[in-house]
Amino acid sequence: QDDLPVMSQIIACSKTLKAINLSGQQAFSPYGVDGLVVAVSKNLSLRCLALPDFVPDSEYHRIEAYLQRNAVDEENRTPVNVAKSKKKAAPVARTKLVLRDRNRL
């Protein structure tokens, strides 16, 4: 049960997030590649997980389990409900964050 590496930074791909302080938000990129997209609610909770097609189902379930154990709403300090669908579900907010490889930051 090797935990996936946790990133300490999230890069916003939406200019509307420019004024929001993202420090303290936790997320991760299991392959060290761009393209892991997390939909967020207004308080930046992790709500929905959409993975690139090349991620195998077995790995998806590991990622999902990791998020269910570790994803926390930083503002309210409560666990976050992570969607269980691999399909790119409609985000709960218009804003999306793209997780980037920590080594590229």
C-alpha cells in the first residue's frame, strides 16, 4: 500500500482563479504528467476526478482510494466526497484546476 506522492501546489488553468490563494490545497499527480483534472466547488473542495484515457482502471482505483482517504476540504477540515466515475462528469463548478508535475514547478 504505497501511497502516491502528494503535490503541495496546484496550478490554476482558469484566469478567474488568479486572485484566489491556493496555498494549502493538497492534490497529486500519480504519473508526473499534466492532464489530471479535478473539478472544484466554490470552496475549492476536490469533488470530481477525471483522468486521462491512458490511465488503467487498476491505477484509477488506487488514485480514487487515495483521494477518499486523504482528500480534505481545507476550509472546513472535513473529508471530501470523491466521485467514483472515470468518465469526465460535469464539474460542480465552472472552474477546473489542472494538477501539474511537481518537478516542473
